[in-house]
Amino acid sequence: MLELFKPLDRKLLRDLWAIKGQALAIALVIGCGIGMYVMSKGMLVSLAETRAAYYERYRFANVWAPVKRAPDALLDTIVALPGVRRAETRIRAGVILDVEGAVAPITGEIQSLPAIRGPHINDFVLRQGRYPDPVREEEVLALDAFAEAHKLLPGDHVHAILNGTKKKLTITGLVLAPEYVYAISPGEIVPDKKRFGVLWMSRDALGHAFDLDGAFNEAVLLTSTGSHEEALLDRLDRLLKRYGATGAYGREQQISDQFLTNEIDQLETMGKLLPPIFLLVATFLLNVVIGRLIDTEREQIGLLKAFGYRDTTVALHYMKMIGAVTLVGVVIGIVLGLWLGHGLANMYQDYFKFPFLLFRAPPDVYLVAVGFSLLVAGVGTFSSVRRVVQLDPAVAMVPPPPPDYSRSARWLELLARWIDQPSRMILRHLYRWPRRAAMTCIGIAMSMGLLIGSSFSLDAMIYMVDISFNVIDRQDVTVSFVEPRNIRAIQDVLHAPGAISAEPFRAIPVVLRNGPRSRREAIIGLGQSPELSRVVDTQLRPVPIPEQGIVLSDKLAELLQVREGELLRVEVRTGRRPELDVPVSGVVKTYMGTAAYMDLEAMNRMLKEDTAISGSYLLVDPDHTEAFYQALKNTPVVAGVSLQEQAQKAFYDTLQESLGTFVFFNTIFAGLIALGVVYNSARISLSERGRELASLRVLGLTRGEVSYILLGELALLTLIALPIGALLGYLLAWTLVQSFNTELFRIPLIISPSTYGYAALVVVLSALASGLLVNRRVQKLDLIAVLKTRE
Amino acid sequence: MDNKQLPAFRAEGLTKVYGSGESTVYALRGVDLAVPRGEMVVLLGPSGSGKSTLLNILGGLDSPTDGRVFFDNQELTAFDDRHLTRFRREHVGFVFQFYNLIPSLTARENVALVTEIAQDPMSPEKALELVGLGQRMDHFPAQLSGGEQQRVAIARAIAKQPRVLFCDEPTGALDSKTGIVVLEAIARVNRELGTTAMVITHNAAIAGMANRVLTMADGQIQHTEVNARPCEPRELSW
């Protein structure tokens, strides 16, 4: 038996070597799919495991319960609540930071530090330096990313406005904290290490600064396993109501974890959606290439069978060939996946601040990769292998009769009258083998679709940012006050140098309830027709805020399952804490967050308060921004500053880094697919029609004329594939848009003409490259052989 | 210079060597040859005698290792690939043993494929009439018999009004009756259009229709026989 195999195996190796270009092209497409899978699945697992380990080791809280002011003694009551494993109280407040060299004021947070070492819950990693000396009030720890962005080291100083008093603080150590894996300022959309700082200061010092001696303004809790979080949140809210609780929340509303979850979800979607597309293309390619290869080998197959090789032995011979190509693809894929995975891990390490992030794909990822590839290979080549089994040796050894082209479409013949013979050959060939032409076309179209589907997100993001910063939020600066202030405070802000105009806003913490559904949100109160920060509808027309009722973003309405005209229970978590039913007077399309809006006056009426505001949106004279920032840095009532221009810049930078890299790799992948499809089609066409083309050369057709017949067909197919590819791209983008619909983001389905153009260009260039590769072989056609041999 | 006085082809010391060292094979060993204009020449010889190699070199498909070939007063052996293509395109018609028609083109279109790029072609219809296929012009190769396919191939070869027609075993794949119909088409072209025709065959019976019979063996022309009274193909039998 072994002896019987030997010559066949040698044939296998030589055959593989002979089609090495094609085999490699298929292996590369399989490799891209597997690589994508290993990368996204491995990254997903690594990220999820890293997060779990980090949270576990540093006891990331399960529940946060912010209050205005509550006595420390309340901790015992909190700990006694059912479902609480451990609880801690702390002080956490917004601060304005000023670092040497920074022009604009920086928004930040400051947290209290227990007298001894770090906190138990929400502990952190001390990366560098030491804990502050409890008796030295000016000593603080700083978030590593922030310090790094400003080149701050232990021993350096920062200025902070703590509850209206500017203090000079000394950094003693740099930390990484699970609460700030994704260090983002509330209300922003991308992290900006430079623009968001976190400090930790001794509890006593912070208590003095914020008049919270013997009191806390946030409780953090670890829950016991199996406890009912909703019930605990309700109990906490009831318990802390009289202390000004704004509403306890769990991890799913903790901003850093929310973003991290979002990223993990996106990876999961990518890992589910993109690799199957590559593998589908690989199935196509295998089907086409192996099928046609077997057609060209039918005489050999007949001969082997005539010699007495069993059907299964001959079939096994071809299955080994398919298996070898597939396994090369898997190896390429795993190597590629690991390489990309490590690259991605490095990128994430910069983006998400973990103390450690190792890319490690679990063994089942590889097993799934191998399994799927073999499945793909099996499906792709099943019909071809079956043909090998069924081929009758007597039939196989008689060369096939010339293919019959007599049954042609009438429209084709009408068209044929107007064109030259080579073009007729192209059209009739396509018409004669429609399935083959369709396969090639769809293969090319898929590569284009993949490219559009993966790079459209850049268009969508840019659109989203453009809308957010230039249509919705047109202010230059958003200033938040420490406490709500009378609307007259607007005048003070307007007095700052460079301030051109100002519009007030009020943000209040609420719980919105519709039956069993509830959300902890903030309602933004705006003037009736604001000019700076506006609410717009899907056509981007400004929507005036109705005097009555509440306007919800579509996502929030969807989450609460509430429609326009229905009543929504609003439980205010500040001031007199009124609870009332408010009609939903409008639902607007938003791409970010889950916003709710009200008329400012209506809001204040609801709160039974005078016209109080939380802050103001400002337009600032670009020539005077420095003076304006300087004034802000020294304004004690300001708790937070958000700068549109810098936020926008941070967003674009992040996009370039992350999505840009992603698009770059997808370009290569899509190019490889197009190359694989076109090159394979051309190569097989050449081996099938080599004799035909060589006879044309003998008849005196030039190399160019002969190339036209072969490559013109592929050019035509590529051309037909372009609109199909555009459609597939649109569909893929649509699917991605549906699956990226989260509380944080909704990606609009925006595909710019340049993305279509770019995808088409990549496909055309890849087709051109494969055309050139094959053309070299057309140039070397053996003219003499055709005179003698048949097939 | 009066071209009519020149032979269609003249070859001097043609040598073709394949391989090197111990595996060296001599396909041609110093062949000298002159083919007069308008003649029907039959090249006889067993397999491996070098007749195909000679025809390939004369037809501009291959180049000799040594020696020179002249077509009119142009030296073919000095041509580069582009010029050889032009030479084939303008002056040479080829007929293959296995017809090598384009299956996706009808008989008429197969001929038109060549007339479209020729300088002074006859119409495809006339060429097909000449080989007796006026009635089957719009049939595809798959709808034609072997003999009919070969006659389409001849029509395709002569439609450009070539100066020379090279036929490599034109009847090799056909039965004798069909073969004779094909040979008649070749003879008619040679006679009516004055096209110099060179036919390779290992079928000695075909030699009867030639003006000149070259017998090859071991890469050399063993002897040349001039036939004063060539017969009609229909008088042949094998």
C-alpha cells in the first residue's frame, strides 16, 4: 500500500510546486481569514481576561453610590445592607488642574486616600514613587497616563483649584487604576491623556478642602456573589436619599468600564463578521481553482484509474493537495494573527491603561481555526472531489469535444456584430461559462465589499465628529460650575477676556422610569432656541426645545421603550428631589450617549428653584484664548472646562491611530483577496486556453492582442464586480452599523464617495498586478508545442 | 531586383541543437534548401527526422542554432520577435494537425479573426467558398466534422492571401476520404492563388500531388525529387 502511494505523493508535491503561485494565493486568503480570527478572538479573550484579573486583583468596585454629603458613620449601615461584601467611603470631586507648560486649564478628578496606603476597593498600582505622607497635605498621587503626557515625575508640582481655592500640590507617585483604564473626562468621547488628570490626596486634606470632615460623598461597594444588584441599588438610593444621592450605579454605567466593554463588543463583532467573509472567499477560490485544475487533469485521472488505482485513492490524492494548501493557509493565518495580535495589544496598552496586557490566544482558537479552514476546504472542493470519484476512466482518457458555443443569447449576437473577433471571444466565453464568471465576479466584489465595510467606519466617525462639533455643539468652551449658580453668573463668565457670547445650561441627575425600565441619566436644560449647543433632528435641523416635556435621544427612548407623547417618570436626584410624570415631547437622533433635554425654565419650575444654571457654553475670540484660559484657571467657581477644539483633535488623533491602522491592514487583506481571485482566474484561464492563445500567436496575432483576449475578460469581470462590490460594501457597512449600536455610540451609515473610490482603486490595482503577473506567462507561450499536441 | 526570380525561401546551413553536453540532440544538421515560388512542396520523413523543426524555422516560430533563412531578400534569422510576428501576420498561413480553431467563434468569425488584422485579405466568405464551406459559415467548431474544421483552418490560413502556406500533418487526424477533401482545398489554393505551399506528412502517398518532394532523415534532406506531373488529390489513395 505504501509503495502504491509513493509515486502519487511525488506527483502531489510536483503538482503543488507547479501551481505554487495559485496555491499561495489561496493560502493567503485563508490566512487572512484565520489571521483576522486569531487576532480578534485572541485579543478579545486577552482583553477580557486581563480586565477580569485586573479588576479582581485591585478590587474594582461593583457599585458606586455618590451623595452630596453623608456622615462617615453611615458606612456601617451600608455594609449591613444585604448583598454587600465590603464597602468603603471616599471623597471624589472635580478639579481644575494647571500644569506648567499647559495653556488651557485641565479638567480632572481628585479622590481621597485612606491614611494608610491605598484604598481597599478600587485600589491602584503604584508604578513609580511613594504614597503621600499622611501629614503632608500637599502631597498627591497622580494618574500615570496624565503624568506621562505632561512629563511629570514624582517631585514635580501641579496646581489645582480645590473647591475654589488654588493649591500647589506635589506629586509623590504615579499610579494605574482600574477605575481609569479608559481615562476619560465625563462628557468627552475619546480619552485625552493630556486633558484629563486624576489625583489622589489624603482623606483629611481633601475633607478640609471640600468641607467634608467626618463625611464622604461617595460610597464604593463590592457585592457578594449571587446578590441582586438592582435591589441593592434601590436600597442604597433609599438609604442615601436624604444625603443627596444622585443615584447608585453598577459597572455597566461606570464610564471606563463602559468604554472597555464597548471595545470588547466591537472586537467580538469583528471576529464574528469579518473572518467568515474571508473564509467564504477562500471557499469560492478553492471551488474554482481545484474544480478547474481537476478538469485539466481528467486524462491523468483516467489513466490512474485505468492502471487500477481505486476511486478513493485518486480522490484522496486530490484531497491531500487541498489539505496541504489549506494547512499552509492556516499556518500563515496563525502567524499573521499572532503578529497582528501583539501589535494590537501594544496599541491597546497605549489606549487602555492596564498594568499588563499580554496577547494570548487560547488553544481552542487554533483548533477552531484549523477546523473551520478544513470545513471551508471541504465545502469548497466537495463537488470537484466527487467528480474525480465519478469520472469513468474510458471517458476521461478521450479528450473532451470542443466546447459548444452555438447556443448563444440573441442580445449577445446582436452586440457581437459590432465588435471585433477577440471581443466576441471574450463575450461568448463569459456567456458559455456563466457560473465561472459569476464566481470570479463575486470573489472580486467581496474583496471590494470587505474594504468598504471595514473602512467606512472612518467616514462615519468623521461625519459623527463633524456633526457633533460643528452642528450640535458649536461652542468653543464648556464651563461647569462647582455648584448650580444663579443665571447672573453668565455675566461673570462673559466678563472674562475673549468671551464673545455665552449660553446657560443646567444638568441635573435623574432616574428615568418607564414601568420596570429605569435609567440613571442626566437631563440637560437648555434655552428655547440655543445657538451654541443645540438639539438637531435627523436632517440636522435645529429642534427647538418645547416649553413642556422632555426630549429624548432615540437610543434612550429605545432603552426605556417610550414613545413621543407618552409619560415618563422623572425622579430628580438633587435639590428638593421632586418626582413627577413628564410627557416625552420629542425623540431626536443622536450618535453619542443617551441624552435627555428640557427647557431650562421648565426644568427650574420642576425643581421649584429660581433660574439656576450648572454652567455655560461659550464662544471665545480665537485671538484671546490664552488670556481666557488664564482667567478660567483662576476662577474659583469653575469645576470643569471642556475645550471643543482639543476634544476634536484628540478624536482625530485616536481615529488615525486605531482605525487608520485597522483600515490599512484591511486594505492589504482586501488587496490580497482581489489578487488571489484575479490571479487564480487568469492562471487557470491560461492553462485552459493556452493552446488556443498560442495558435493565435502562430496565426500572427501579437502578444498584446493575445493578452487582450485573456486579460480583457478579467478586466470586464473586474469592471462588473465594481458596482456589486459597492453594494456588498454597503450591506456589510449596514450590518456593522446595526451591531455597533451601543449606548455610547451609534455609527451613522455614511460611506463617502472617496471610500468607494479607494476600494475600487485597490481592487483595480490588485487586478492589474495579477494581470501583469499572468501576462508574463502569456509572453512565454510555447508556440511550437501547439502545432503538435492536442490538449 | 525582380522578386519573381527569387525562391520563396532559401536556407543555408540550418542547424538546430537541443540541450547540451551528453543530452545534445541534433534536430537539423546543416540543411540547405531553396523553395521555388508557387510550388507545392511535400516534406516526407519519419518522426524525429527534423521536418517539423525545419517548418517551424521557415515559418518564423523558431530560430536555428546556426545558419540563415531568407524570405524574399529578407533574412528571417535576423528578425526579432516583433518582426517575426509581423512576418507571420502578413505573409504566412498555418494549418495544424488538430485544426486549433477557436471554439467560441463561428467558421466565418474564425476566418475574420485573421482578415481583421491582415493587410490585403479576401473576404472570409470567399475564403470559405474556396474550401467548399460556403454553406456552413455560421456554424461553430463544435457543430462541424473534423474535415470541415480542417477546411475552416485552411480558409483561415489563406484568407489573408499569404505568400506561403505551412501545413503540419493536415490530414493526420482525418480518415482518407476526408483527408483528400482537405488536400484538394490546399491544392486549389496553391493553384488558384499561386500560394507556395509546404505540407509536412509521413504519409508517402500524399507526395504524388507535389511539385517537389523533400525526404528528410536524421536532420538532413536525404533527397529531393521533382515531380513533373503532379496528380490531383482525388487520384491519391492510402
